Amino acid sequence: MNLREALDQKRFVVTSEIQAPLGDDDPEMLVNSLKRVKGRVDGVSVSEVELQGVVGDTIQTCDLLNKNRFTPIYQTTTRDKNRFQLQKDLAAAHGIGVENLLVFTEDYRISGDTLQETMFFHVDSGKLGSVLKHMKDGQTIDGEALPNKMEFTLGSGVATPWGKPVSKKGMEEMEDMMNLNTGYFLTTPIFDLDQFERFMKQVNTFQVPVIAEVMILRTAGMGKFLNRHFRSGLVPDWAIRKLMDAPDKARASVELFAETINGLRHLCQGVHIITIGGQDRLAHYLNAAKL
């Protein structure tokens, strides 16, 4: 069952993500780290990464995931790409069997294997919509015939305004993406379930499935780092205290994750798990949350 079918059948879906290898990193080792969760995740997104002039090969990583029977999700941006480059990249992804595309509507994104890494995304919905429509019709943007029609299940990442209503601009951006036939909205990291429930009540008007992003928070220091460098109050004080005071911090981390997942089951249609380089421990967390 692919991601689109799982969403259509209203299953509680589980996705995660990896970073395309950089430099001498071994892509085979990256995929091997996911083998313990094969069959337990509905998709694995691969972000486009460039650090100090070194660019990760996102397409190759998606191809490797496909060959190892994972469902790849090609994660891209429209900000620094014209329509021709966007078309070229999407055609290359589709050519190796990628059926899922993930884009973001805000310039805030935690990604990669370490907390220091951030990606910047902003969707030009007009540009993206034009390219996707032409490809779906089997044409290039300048009217030439493509070898075949190309269509993606589109996911749109949206910012979750912690404790505040979604702004007018945010609602307009979500509406723009809904008009592009977005298959699901993916939130920024969720820690406070009460705040997330208020968010869901506001965006349910779109009738588009919502997948909540959940970060594996292993230490109190990670929580403090996120609050200091990404967004104040992102990780609630009570979660930081739980990790700080626990005699067994590894167990407290797993409990915090499982409690969050269980609270989300009746609020949205799935979770997207950020491991921050901890792919080898993902199965342990999935077991605790009964996923």
C-alpha cells in the first residue's frame, strides 16, 4: 500500500526522514540503519542538503530507498529554482520511481542529522502549480511532449503557531496548497497536545489530512537548544524537566515520545518522526508507541 492509499483509507500513517549523504558518507550504511523499521513506515523523506559547497544526492538516495523497498518522499524547495530546474528535478525523481513530493510553505525547518542543521523553504505555489500541471498533462513547461504523464502525491509542510491562531497569511498559504491538490499537510514539531488540538480545530476547514511532526527528544539539552536557537517555547518546560530529572534519561525519552504519539492518534492522521541522526534507535521508539 502506498502513501496515497494509506491516506485515502484514513490509516494512521507513519513517516520519517533521512538526509542525503554528504561527501564520503556511505549511502548503503544510511539505508541499513532503517532496515529494522522496514514495513513499519509508510514513507521516508529525503531532504536536499548543501553544506559548505557539498551537495547531497537526493535523487540517488531516493533510488536506493526504492531498491530497498522503502517508499521515498522527495523533499524539495522552489525558492532557488526556476521552473525549468524544478521540472528537471521532478522528472528525474519520477524517472526512478518516486511518487511522493514534499514542499514547505515557511522559511523554518529543522532537518539533517544534527540540531545545528536547518533548511530553508518557501513555496512559490504559482511556479510549482504550473510545473505540476504540465507534467500531469504529459508536457514540458514549453509545450514539448514528455515520455509519459507524471503525477505526485503532494505533501505541504506548514508552520504550527505554538499557542496562537494560524495567521491570515498562513491560512491563505494552506488554501493555495490545497488548490494544488495537496494530499496532506505536515506540521512543524509538536510537543504540546493542547496547542495542537486548537490548531487542528482551525485547519480542519480544509478537509486535508494532517500529519504531525514528532521529534525524538533524547536529552534536556536538546530541548534547551531548540528553544534557544529555533523558537522560544517550542519544547515545553515540563518536557525539559522530565528529561532533566529522570534517573533513566533514555527511558524518559521513550516515554515522552510514546505519550505524544498516543495523544496524537485521535487528533490527526499520522506522524512524521524526526530522529536527528538516531535512525538506528527508531525501532525502539516505534515499539514503545505501538506503531
